[in-house]
Amino acid sequence: MTQYLISVHHAESGPELTEEQMHAAFAQVDAFNQELQASGSWVFAGGLEAPSSATVVDATGSEVLLTDGPYAETEEYMGGFWVVEAPDHEAALEIAKRGSAACMGKVEVRPFQAEPPSE
């Protein structure tokens, strides 16, 4: 089976959820997580803090540079994710449809790169 990243995206300028809508989304995501675990598709999932909590680490030069804030200056950001296992891309898309409905937001589906054969 292939592992897929299903990332949840938010827009800073998007409509804010009411407290009632947020509680509904949390309950729906919890139920979706339980469904994934029961089906054997679950690998890992997590919600992320706001982009303002990020630190960019650049160790490509002679000195390590640390910069507060997100790497990319953009209105859209990843708010959380699931890593799931699915037999194929179509099955991953079906999982993503349910995840999008549960979190009441857009999600992106991307397969992980295949592991190179061991010698």
C-alpha cells in the first residue's frame, strides 16, 4: 500500500468558523479519525499551530540562520494533516473526500515517494 499525505488548508482571509462550527468540525474529525483507525488506513495525523508560531531554520551556509514566522509569505497555509495508507490514488481520494467533509475545508492529496529498492 502507498502512503498519502492529506493536508488541510486554510486561508487567512477566509471566513472564520463560529465556535459552534468549530466544535462540530472537531467532533466530525474525531469520528473520521476513528473510522480511519478502524479501517487500518490510519498512519498519523495532527493539527498545526498558526503559521506565526513557525521558525525557519537555514543551515545551508557557514552559519545557521533562524527566522521567526512561516517560510512562505502566503494567505493560505497548512493547518493540519493526515498520513494514510491506501491501495491506490482513487482510494486515497475517497478518504480525502471524507476528510474534507469532516474538517469542513479543502484538502490536498499527495503520495509519498516510493522507497528505492534495497540492495
